[in-house]
Amino acid sequence: MPPPSPLTGITALSLDLDDTLWPVKPTLIEAEQVLARWLGQHAPATARAVGPREMLALRAQVALDHPQWQHDLTTLRLETIRRALQSQGDDPALAEAACAACFAARHQVTLYADVRPALARLAARFRLVALSNGNAEVGRIGLGEFFVGAVNAREHGRAKPDPSIFHAACAAAGAAPGRVLHLGDDTALDVAAALAAGLHGGWIARPDHPALRRGEPVALPAGAHAWPDLAAVADALGC
């Protein structure tokens, strides 16, 4: 008789969000366009002088000036917009509203087709926790019903691959690390880091992953699992 699969002991799952539950690039592009339109209406001097390239350079400078914010994408964005406004003589207090418009657009995602039905299957059997370095909120996305908790780098204070953020997700799920399977698109930040933190690690190898699009082999750490989507995860876990 073959030994039991290590996945038979799983009681909870933590899930990355961007590029795991939805492709993030189209959403971020649209959010930048929403911000540009907002500035064009409320701060035209800034809109004329600070395009995407200038905004990116400003953001890089903010990150250099405030390394303590490296895990806090929302605060980085807010300060970047504030500096852009100030540089053109517009009211820097407008940054809050501009950031809010951008943040709302950031939640207008298009889920991968398998996500909602697969989450329903998984949530019926396991406790699910969102675990992200980004600032998306599953409640605002419309997926809150499937999750018992959410941990992000901004609120936690440290980002993946730090083991503590994985342990925070385990605590939110009420499960020991050895009972938690973390799923994500990044083989280093998600899979290898989860394994190093004592969790199980699963790579969601979607066809739009950059390496797979280029036809390049992807090396996974020992003990890692790989599935093409969340439906395959649910199949593997017997949901």
C-alpha cells in the first residue's frame, strides 16, 4: 500500500491574490488610467506634467526615501501622488481622493474562469485565508464569502517571503503551518517561501505565467506541488 499523501493532513489553505485569482497587469494599467483621468479633471497642471514615466520615477524616489514603506503599497502610492501634486503647485491634500479613485479601480478585476467555482468547492471543506503582498481586498472583489480571514503585507508589517506573514495566515486559519497549503503564482515568494515557513507549497501554473508563455522550464523546490488552476487543486484535495 502506498504511503498517504502529505496533503491528506491539510485543514486550511492560504491563497495569494494577484496573478493567482486574477491577472493583475490589466487591472493596474486601468487603475493608472483612472488616476490620470482624475488628475486631468481635478489637478490639470499635474496631469499635464506628470505622466506615467514621471510618476514611476517619483514612486522610486519615495521608496528610496522611505524604505520602511516597502511592504505598504498604499502609502507609497499616496505619497507619490502627493509629491506629484506638490511639484506642480496643485493642492497636495487632493492626494487622498486621487488615491481612493485609483484604489477603487484596482479592485475592478476579471477573475480567472475557474476561481469562483473552485473557491466554493474548497471553502466547503477547508478554511481559506487570503495572503498577499498587494493591497487588494477580497471583500471588495466580491470573494469575501469564501474566506475566513485575510493577511496582507501592509497590515502585517512584513511581506512575503518573510516567514512571519505565513505564520500570521496560519493563525488566521486556526491551523498549524504543517496543516496549511499555500497556493500562489510566484515560485519564490509563494512556493519556496511557504515551504521554508513550514507550510505546504503549491504553484498555480497558469498559462499566462511569463516563463510558461516563453516555453521556459520552471524549477520548483523539493516538496512543492504544481497545478494549472484552482479547479485542479480542488480535484487533488478531493473536494
